[in-house]
Amino acid sequence: SPSFPTSSSGAANYYVDVVFTNTLAVPATLSGSVVLQGRPAAPHARWVVPVHVDFYAAGNNVTPAFSYDVTTDQNGIFTINNVPLGTYTIAVKNSHTLKRVKSAQIIIGGNNSINFGTLLEGDGVDNNVVNVFDLSLLASSFGKSLGDPGYDSRVDFNNDSTINIFDLSLLANNFSKTGETP
């Protein structure tokens, strides 16, 4: 039997039970959704696009705490597993759309669904602004299709493998717009 220190002055002996509980945090998953402007109704193969997702910690909207490059499915949904728990400002952008941002998003263990809304098309130069530089890029590829010399997928805004009036229309509708910032 274990021996505990005692006092000769008649003080009581104290026993302490220490219980360690091993708890596992439930991993967090982000199920994000976007609407892709200028595409046929979902589900559709033209909704499968890469998106860049930045997570900004509270108090720092300049440098992302972490980033992910993921791909949407035919419904505009993307999934990021093992997201650290916390409160974040989250930004989503495709290489030729304007950025969408959601502030004060609380990520808890389990599934977290966030709808980021519509990603506006027209940012061919990928600087979060639709302007004359995007128009110039589109003009140099206008009338070209995938496989043609001069075809530039950065201005195929509706993802149909042809640079045409539909792409120009998307750019024109968003001309002079700037994407959201964290």
C-alpha cells in the first residue's frame, strides 16, 4: 500500500484523486457553396472550377492564417476538411471572378455550411477588379476556341471553351466593379 507523508503534530492526511480525461476534438469541415455567374443551371460540368479560399484570423485581415486551393463540384459546392476551430473572415475567389468575403464566421467541430453567394465574372487578369485590362485580354482572344492559337482560358468567363459575346457580356455587366476585401 502506498505511503503518504504524515505529520507528527496530528494534522490530517489528504488524498487527491486525479482524473485525466482524454477528449478528442471533433474535426471541423467547411462545406462552402458559390453560385457561378453565366453558367447553365446546376448541376452542370461547367460549375466544376478551382477556387482559392483564405482564412483570416480575428484582427489580421492582411495576411491569411491559412489558405486552401479546392475545386467546386457540379453544384458549386466545395469541401475543406480539418479546418482549425475558431472565428475567421473567409474569402473565396476563382482566378477570373471577383472575391467574395464572409466576416465573423465561427468554425466549430463538425460540418460548417457557408454560402458565399455569386462569384462575379470578368477578372481575367486576376487582380480583383474588372477593368480595361480584362477587356484588352478578352479582345485579343475574342472568337477563339479551345485549341485555337490565341485562346486564353482566363477570359472564358462562362467556361464553355469559346471566347465570345457571352464572355464579353459578363465582363460588361461587371465592368468597374471591385471584389470584396477581408
